[in-house]
Amino acid sequence: MKIPHFFPLSMSTLFFLCLLRFVYFVSAQGSDFPSFSSPIGPYVPPDIYLIDCGSPQQAQLDDGRIFLSERDASPLLRTKQDVLALVDSLSSSETSSYPVSSLPLYRTARIFPDEAIYTFKVSHAGLHWVRLYFHPIPCPTYNLADAVFTVTANELVLLHDFRVTDISKLVFKEYLINVTSSDTVLLKFTSEKSFSFVNAIEFVSAPDSLVSDTATAVLPLGEFTGLTTYDYEVTYRLNIGGPTVSPSNDTLFRTWQPDNTYMTFAEGAQNISVPFGVIKYPNPGATAYIAPPYVYATADQMANSGVNQQNFNLTWKMSVDPSFSYMIRMHFCDIVSKSLNQLYFDVYINGLMGASGLDLSSLTGGLAVPYYKDFVLNASVIRNGSIMIQLGPAATVDPSSPNAILNGIEILKISNSARSLDSDPAAGSSKGRGPRTNKMKIFAAIALATGITAMFLLAKSFLGKKKKRHQTWNHGKSSSWLSPLNNSKAHLLSSRTSYRSSLFSSSKSKSKSGFSSFFASGGFDRSFTFKELQEATQNFDEKAVIGVGGFGKVYLGALEDGKKVAIKRGNPSSQQGINEFQTEIQMLSRVRHRHLVSLIGYCDENTEMILVYEYMANGPLRDHLYGSSLPPLSWKQRLEICIGAARGLHYLHTGAAQGIIHRDVKTTNILLDENFVAKVSDFGLSKAAPNLDQTHVSTAVKGSFGYLDPEYFRRQQLSDKSDVYSFGVVLFEVLCARPAINPALPREQVSLAEWAMQWHRKGMLEKIMDPHIAGKICAQALKKYAEAAEKCLAEYGVERPAMSDVLWNLESALQLEEASTSSGCDPQKGGLQV
Ligand SMILES: *[C@@H]1O[C@H](CO)[C@@H](O)[C@H](O)[C@H]1NC(C)=O
Ligand SMILES: *[C@@H]1O[C@H](CO)[C@@H](O)[C@H](O)[C@H]1NC(C)=O
Ligand SMILES: *[C@@H]1O[C@H](CO)[C@@H](O)[C@H](O)[C@H]1NC(C)=O
Ligand SMILES: *[C@@H]1O[C@H](CO)[C@@H](O)[C@H](O)[C@H]1NC(C)=O
Ligand SMILES: *[C@@H]1O[C@H](CO)[C@@H](O)[C@H](O)[C@H]1NC(C)=O
Ligand SMILES: *[C@@H]1O[C@H](CO)[C@@H](O)[C@H](O)[C@H]1NC(C)=O
């Protein structure tokens, strides 16, 4: 089977991702890790009846199932009189929303002027699907659009006074019923006033694991038990962020429809997908029967709104019959995070909290591991005839990048106390199948309103006026295995700080005294008072913010002598912030270099954690490459900047006593001063290079998507060659002026590293180069540069050059370029020979 390649990672990387999850789990839980099973084999139903009613011959669908012809099914049917109807082709306008494979079933129908009963023998009690297909095809003697009838399965009412008045409609009804005592199920069609009809019937066993007895009740929030005592109608089954999953791709022959029409703020959502082979079903837990891997391999996440504190809800709204209660099953699978413990979000149903700070990492213990959660929504909570599902970043935790994801939704109507799944029209309800178009308009209006609200929130948070007070990590957590992890982080920190123990009174200390005594001996020029920094930033005016990160904000300030500085003010309640702050101080105290951003001073009054850096007037390199209106850099400037950054990294790797690995090399962490001199910044994730006895210090893969060394993923072992890999991505980013990952592009282009390497191998790199510099480059210089980038991206660290070699290559590229401008190299011949 060919595995579709949807995702910005190579297959091997994705494999490593799974491996990473595994390794991570081992390291987090010792030997006590769960076993992961491969997706289980196809489901073999003990009972299976498939009937293409009214059909002269059996129908074989594309998904492989064979439906019995009229004659073959006749022993199952008891009725006084019946009529067959058959059309050659369907004139339906709705065919597109149904799997094409089931279309043949709608072409014929069986009409029952009297009561009709199908008898199905049940060999195994338990759950069964009942699937009914209706389409009022033309028939000379009966107008099927006039039929009003009731369908029951034993005592259970499936449809009551049901009709399909719209002759262009294909109606598919699906039920999940629990067959308990009797050994037969009688499917009965009756009509008091007219006649009944049906186009096709399925009666098939389903795995009992599909319904578990308990779920989360939404109001009041708590546990609901007794789900196995009910029967269900499948009202919605959506594959979020992906295409229709047709019966052929689901071992239970379910159809999963796309969610697009139910999203109320589609702009806020971004679809994502991974190859389905990546999905790893846990055992026990969600199985492939619960939902096929295609469902878990696609999702919607929060679109990047370009603000740092993004906060809005992903929202889906579906109309339902408000006289029933519903079981809502949400399918989740973290296919977005680059490591565990990055994703925390809240789940709301009809505005009520369903799950607060849902933490897939601790629920599944891994990335790409499916998880589902059932909720029960009582009819009393359904207003305006709709179910609204909302997901937004958890307010109780402070994730580095707020996000929320959903992979699938199922909404199942719960049978009522009268054992019915269809309300009695006498009760006066419109039953949700009245004039649909009016409803659609209303929802469109609601959608628009919600969209505007969300935009407003975005704008507000962009202006920074709506800053949520986040609690610390541990507050929002109920999970047990995270705590040892946090401890192990603390331990790591202490082991990294131990060689500086003379500076930190206690290695685990995050206290003021540790902070300042460190500085005191660190030999920095000055300590600032809080008041001085308040003045420098006009009391931390939001207008002075030049950057925001997980740790807090960076302000542009002016000291009393007029010198401009960048002031990074930590958020003391963020655990992550404290760790990164300490790392940063630690690292910066060990290194001083023209191509590394330097620290000027600090302030530790009032439990504040503030660092003062030299100000880099031209900001991040990325802003000069794309996504802003700044003038493009010349090729020579780009070469000089890359050389500067390479020097900085080379010094980091070799200059300090123990060597430092930056771990987050990317174009936003290369800053430019007023003369466009490049300086590497942001040492929050940096690590001392491992000693020989320290090969397993790393537990969590950190860094930025698109720049991550695949070998680091795979082996969890950090080396300076991981920085070299990231720098290779930077080199291509500088050349092509596009992001390392751009999910909006066709899939083969999503990952810059892969895309650029493809074109480089073809020797046609100039085809994807930044048009601002394409054709203006000396061919030999480009060749040298591209070779350097290519070597950096080698699969294995040992094959990658050291930064010194990269630096040498870049310098010779610059020399070639300079020589060519004086001697007149013809840039038009710029094709690379490979
Ligand atoms: C079916 O109903 C029986 C009797 O109420 C119950 O014991 C069993 O758990 C149910 N099975 C399922 C899968 O709902
Ligand atoms: C995913 O999003 C893109 C762009 O927004 C859109 O063109 C595409 O149709 C979406 N795919 C699915 C399966 O919804
Ligand atoms: C479904 O199955 C077909 C053939 O088996 C395959 O080509 C297709 O990619 C699958 N994916 C989805 C999402 O349906
Ligand atoms: C998300 O939805 C919930 C429930 O409707 C609401 O309370 C919350 O304020 C929403 N969050 C945002 C950021 O709009
Ligand atoms: C809904 O709530 C009513 C009372 O408020 C209760 O009688 C009924 O059993 C509930 N139904 C479900 C499915 O929870
Ligand atoms: C229901 O609709 C009314 C008017 O259309 C609106 O005022 C109200 O807020 C809606 N309620 C809910 C829960 O959506």
C-alpha cells in the first residue's frame, strides 16, 4: 500500500517521532511502559445482512461488500404485497456529500403498501448496526415523496412518521443498537396513512467495545454511567481537518464526513495531516475499531494568528433534535506537537466546560497515539437546536505555543425513555428535518458573528491589552507521571549548574539570592534598579514591546545616557521561564563574542527577573528575508550575515571550556545590529555539550520544527552537529527567502530542507531561489554555498561538517563572489553542475 505523504517531515523523521515517543516514555517511566500494538486486523462481524431492496440482482459496492438481490433476500421478508421500483440513473443533487460507493444502492427501492417485517437471526448478542438507505425514486404507481411511515427494530422506534419529501435527497440513517435477549431482530415497516419504502438495509454486528458504560456528563459536570443500556442513532460522524473517509477505509464500513460546513470560524482553524501509518494505537484504549487511522491522521489546529498570546476557540456547530440527549465522542491524537507536554486545551460543549486543561501527553504517554473522550449532553442543555463544540488553549497552564486540536467528532442520539430515537411529531417539535435552508441561514449568521468576535479577541490580544494571568505549570495538572518528570528536569538543571556551584548557593534554587549572587560574581557591568528599568521603558509600556516568548516580554528601553537596550522581563510564575532564564544567564556568563548577543546587566528586585541586553537595531534576520516590508538583503549581505552567525556558533561549540550547544538555531534567533552584523541570541534552550559520562542527559527534544536534526529525534542524543543541521536549514532559508516549514504549500514543498535538497540534487537550485537575488549570483559562489548547506543537512551527525568547515566554505563563497564582481563572472550561467 502506498503511504500518502502529507506532512512536512520525511517518513524517516516521522518514524523517529514515534520512536521518540517510545524512548521518551521509557525514560519517563522506567521499564514500566505500556505496550503499543499495531492496528488490529479487519473486524469480522458474526451477523451480517446486506440487502439491496428491490434490486433484480446483487450489488457489489466498490468497498467490496455484496448486497443481496431482492430474490435472495425474500426469505427474510414477510409482507402481504409489495412493489419494486427501479431507475436507471440518479438525479440527485446531493450525491456529493455521500460516499460514491453507496450510490448504486439508491437506484432501486421496495415499496410496502402493508406492514412489512424483515427477520434477522442474531448469533451473537451485543451491538449491531442498522443502516437504512432512502431515496424517493420515481415510480409509476406510488409517489414515494408521499410516503409517511414508521420503522422499528423489535421494541425500539427508529423512525416515527418519517418522510422524504425532497425527491433530490439521499437519506442515510444509521443506528447502533444493543441486541440483548431475543435471538431475532424484527425490522418492521408500518404506515397508518400511506405506505412505506426502503432502498437498502444493513444489519451487521458491531464490536461491543464501541460503547463504554461511562462518560463525562456535561451538566452537572461529573461521571455518567449506564450508556450500555441505551440505543443510538448516529447523527454526525466527522473526520476533522480531512476528506471523507469512506466505508472502504473503515473496517466497520462507517463514513466519516468532512467538517468544513460545521465550522463557525473556519479562518481560525488550520488542517494538518500525517501519513496514517504514523498513528500508533495504544493497548488497551482506543483501537482501530473506535476510529480508523485516517481519522486520527488528520486534524484541525488553531491557525497561527501571528500573535504571541493567541486565544480563541475552534468552534463547530451542528443542528440536532433538541428533545433528545446526546453522546458526543471526540477523537484526539497529538499529531502537532514536536515533543510531549506542549499541548493543553479546554473543551466546551454548548458553552459548558467539558474538560479543563486536557493533556493528551499524560493521557496517552506519547505523540500520535489516539485518544477519545465521551461526553453526555442532556437534552435540557440543548438550546437553539444545536450542539456547539469549542476548543481553546487552556487558561490554567502556560504552554509555549497555545494550541488546541480535534481529529474527529461523533454525535450519537441517545434513545429516550419511550425507547424511541425519533420524537413524536405530536409533541410539536420540528424534528430537525423540516425546512433545512432556513436553519442553514441562521447558522451562517451565527458563524459570522462568532468570527467577528474571534477576530476582535485576536486584535485585543495583539495589542497586549488582554494578558491572562497564567498559573504555574503544576496548578493545572492532575497527572501523576508528570511530577517525576519535573523533578528530573530539576535534576538536569542541577547537574548542568553544578560546575558553577560556587555561584549558585543551591543548585536547584530559583530564589533571588541565587540569582543575584550569581550576578555578583559573574562580573557584569551593572545591576539595575527596578525603577531605572521602569523609566527606561516608560513603565513597561506595551508600545515598547519588541518581542514576546514563553518567558515573558522583551521591551525596547533607553538608559539615562541614551543607550538603547533590550529588556527581557521574565514572568515569575512560569516555571519554564525560570529554567530558561537561568540557562541563559549561565550560558551568557561563559561566553563573550562579537557574534553573540551580550548581556549588559540585570535586575532582581521585587521577585522580578529582568535581563538587559545590547539592543539589536535591525531585529531578527527572518524579518529581512520574508514576511515584512523591509527591503531585501543583497546576496553579499546575506553571505556576511551567515558568516557572522557561523562564527558565533563556531565559538559556542569550541570557544568555551566545555562547549555549548545552542539547540534552537533559526532565523529568528539570529539578530542584526545597526550595521547588519549578525549575532546569535536566545540561549534559553542551550546546553553544555555532554561529557563522556553524560551521554544520556537529554530527555526532551527541544528546538523548533523545521530545523530539528532528525538524528537528534531518533537518538535523543544531543551533539553540536544538531546545531549544524539547523544552520543548514538557515542557509537555505536565507537563499530561498521562505519559512523552514510552510504548511500552506503543496506537500512536497512544505519542508524547506527536503524541497531545497531536491532542487539542489537536480542542480536547479536557482529555480527556487529568492527572486531578489536569483540571476545576480556568481555560479561558483552559489555552488560553494549550496554545498555547505547540503553537507549540514546530512542524515547522520558524523557526516556533517563542523562549524569551522561550514565557516570556511561560506568564506570562500564570499571570496568567489567578490572576485567575480571585480572580474565579471557571468551570473546568467549560474546553473550548478552536479
Ligand atoms: C447490552 O445490554 C446488556 C443488557 O443491558 C448489557 O449487559 C451489555 O453491556 C450491553 N452491551 C453493550 C455493548 O452495550
Ligand atoms: C486544508 O486547508 C487548505 C487551505 O486552507 C484547503 O485548501 C484544503 O481543502 C483543506 N483540506 C481539507 C481536507 O479540508
Ligand atoms: C482510502 O483507501 C484508498 C484505497 O484503499 C486510498 O487510496 C486512500 O488514500 C485512503 N484514504 C482515505 C483518507 O480515505
Ligand atoms: C471559548 O468558549 C468558552 C465557552 O463558550 C468561553 O467560555 C470562552 O471564553 C471562549 N474562549 C475564548 C478565548 O473565546
Ligand atoms: C436528563 O435529565 C433528566 C432530568 O433533568 C433525567 O431524567 C434524564 O435521565 C437525563 N437524561 C440523560 C440521558 O442523562
Ligand atoms: C439562541 O438564539 C437566541 C436568538 O437567536 C440568542 O439570543 C441566544 O443567545 C441563543 N442561545 C444560545 C445558547 O446560543
